[in-house]
Amino acid sequence: MGIEDVIGSTQEALMLILKIAFPSLMVTTSIGLVVTLFQSVTQIQEQSIQQNLKIGATFAVLFITVPAIIITLRDFTMSIFERIAALH
């Protein structure tokens, strides 16, 4: 296994992390933007509203995407194990 293979595996792992984290980050960012705009228009400055909505949305997104995350991580782990086994 050369340095190119290691760099490729690292790049693949970083892209996997982005793919896993992207849905949760997008939902949380969108809710934060909408709630901030709503609070600016109505002049309600209660921070717990935004925090509670973000936490609830993050849990909902994670609950929905956990099966896909597990499958993706399993496939990546199996490919890494196969690469390690091919070294010998």
C-alpha cells in the first residue's frame, strides 16, 4: 500500500463524514435561519425556542437517517478490512 492509497482512503473517509453529517447540518441551519427571521420580525428574543427546535430537528433527522448511516459505515469498514487483508 503506497502513499497514494493512504491518501485515497483518507479522502474517502472525509467524504463519508461529510455525507453522514450533511443532512443534519442542513436541517439545523435551515431551522436556525427561519427561526431567526421569525424572531427578528416579531421581536421575540427568546433563545430557548431556537435551541429546542434545533435539538428536536436534529434528533428527527438522525432517527430517519440512522439506517443509511449504519449501512454506509458498514460498507466503508468492510472495504477498509478488505484493503488491510490484501496487504499480506
